[in-house]
Amino acid sequence: MKPAHLFREYIWLINAIHRHQRLTFEELNQHWTKTDMSGGLPMARSSFNRHRDAILDMFGIIIDCDKKDGYRYYIGNAEVLTEDTIQNWMLSTLSVNNVLAESLGVHERILLERIPSDGEQLHSFINAMKQSVRIILRYRRYGAEGSSLMLLEPYLVKLFNKRWYALVRHPENETFFTLAFDRIISLELTDTPFEYDTTFDPAGWFRHCYGIVNDHDVPIEKVVIRAFGREPHYLRDLPLHHSQRELNATDEYTDFELTLRPTADFITPLLSRGAAIRVLSPQWLADTVKQCHLDAASRYE
């Protein structure tokens, strides 16, 4: 069987079990035989078991069997499919790729967005993380006349707002900072190893951030925004932050609360919604957003 076909079966299997939560092998085959991939034939148990092993190796997703519940299969670590994990991202990406691969006949009617990034730089950075070696990186910031050469320790990569970012640590002062991959001019692996801090929490580093700005001078606060018209529907479908929760709803508006560091990059999505939202608290953030709107309006005078 061709690898591409196997991948489609893996993705279908994960999605089917995750969607239905618990399925016996017979129930799974009822869904399987309705797909074009099956050709109307049931999946052999031996094939199913090989798929389970391959899915664990490739995606780190565990398909468990609950013997006490009628031998029903379920995702043993389902949390990885609901969080910002690499398993969830890979599954989502491959699921979309499968749909696109089967839609070549209408490819001109499927419009995508480009994510600016040098794939080779990303690959090199991840290799440096795997090997725990320092990197020599030449970087040019926006507005800078020239570039700077730095010796750094690679800690993590993050995709945000259609851009890839790298979190690095300076080996001398041990400070962390974030770099954008599309502004990296060159990246070279050294032979110098470094000791990765095993107490470092990659997910926790950005937990209270809106995006990639982790400014500890900005305290974590509860932000309450009021959304008007149809805006609450958009915020429910695409929350601004994982901490977002709905406080109350009326026919006119809905209030949402978020717990995060309201850094400068968080102000941009608030401004982009114009009159559809109003910041209720904290007051300093409401004043900042209001002043930005006033400054923008003054440019049209």
C-alpha cells in the first residue's frame, strides 16, 4: 500500500475515534465501510492493530481499549488533540492536506494563505534543539540598518499569526528573547553543546501571553471586553486567548473575560474590531484603546 494512502487511513482512524469518543471494532468498521478508502470492504483487525502502532509512533496519539466497556476503543491521551500541541497541529494539517489532495479537480477554487518562513532555517533550528547545540545566528530587526551576529541556545519554536518564531537563550546572561524566522538571514549549528534547563516549561512560557510577547513588566490581569452585534459569535468560535470565558449575554451585547498580560501586541486585535467591542476593564487598557482610536480618527481630519 502506498504511504499516502496509509496516511489517509491513519488520519481517518484518529478522527473517527476522537469524534465518536468510544467505538467497538464492529462500530468502527460500520463507519469505515462507508468511506471511499475502504472500497466497501471492512478493515482487518491486523491492519487496525498495525495502524494503532504506527499512529503512536508518528503522532504520539494513544488508541486504547476499554475491556470493561465492551472492548470500546478511545483516544487515551485526548488532551493532546484539544490543546496547542504538535499532535493537534499535525493532525489538523494532515487532515486538511488529505482534503486538498482529493480536491485537485477544483484546486483553482481553493485559495490559501502563505506563511512566510525559510523552511531550511526552521529545519536547522529544530535540529539544533534535538542535538542541544548552540547556534550562530545572523538577524536583522525591522528598521535596523544592519544585521547582528549572535551565539544563542535554541529552546522552542512557535507558530503565531501566520509566522514562525524562535525562543532563544543568551548563554552569557541567560536571558530569553523571541526572534522571527522570516528575519533570520543565516543560521549555523556549532559543535558546542549546552545543557537544556529541564525545569523550563515551554507551554507555560507563553501561557499568559496573547502571542509571542512575554513582558514580565506587564502584570497578569483580568481583562473584560464587551462585544456588540454579531461579534460575540466570532469570539465564541475563535477566542482571543485560551483563558477567555463568557460572563453574561444580552440581546445587545456579551461580556467576555480573559486572564493574560495585556501587552502591546494584544491591543492590535482589540483595535481591529473597531466599534464592535469596548474594553470595560482594566481602565488603563480602556483608555489606551480609546486614545488609539482617537489618534487614528485624527489622521482623517
